[in-house]
Amino acid sequence: MTDIQLSDEDRAFIEERVLRGHYKNMNDVVHAGLRSLQRDEAALKQLIQEGEDDIAAGSFYEFGEDDNLTEFIIARSKARHA
């Protein structure tokens, strides 16, 4: 197995999780972190794909320097909640 170097802060974080009984050992904490990272990356890829699909379908708005993005967002929010 490959050794990894941890900062003192990371090591303390891991040890605390084990001491609190959330995980059996340090390896379990690292595995949980990797699974979380994998889920986050998969979710990000999905969001990127959705954005690309929206662009391809023409479902987007363009704003210029003179446009007020804040007003647009507030108006859309109010319309959704009306």
C-alpha cells in the first residue's frame, strides 16, 4: 500500500473521528472521504452536463455590461414564488 503524508491538522481530524466512534480506524475515515469525493465529483459532472445540455438546447440567458443581473435574479425568484 502507498503511504500518504498527512498534516498534523488532518491527522487530528481523523483521530478525532475514530475516538468518537464514528469510524473503526483511520483507514475507514480515509475511505469515507474518498467515497464522498467520488460522489461530489459525480454530482459536479452531472451539473456540468445539465448546463451543457441547456446551452445546446438554447435554454440560457445572455447578459451584457449594461444589464442588471441582480434585478433579473430577484425578478425570477419572485415569479417562481408567486
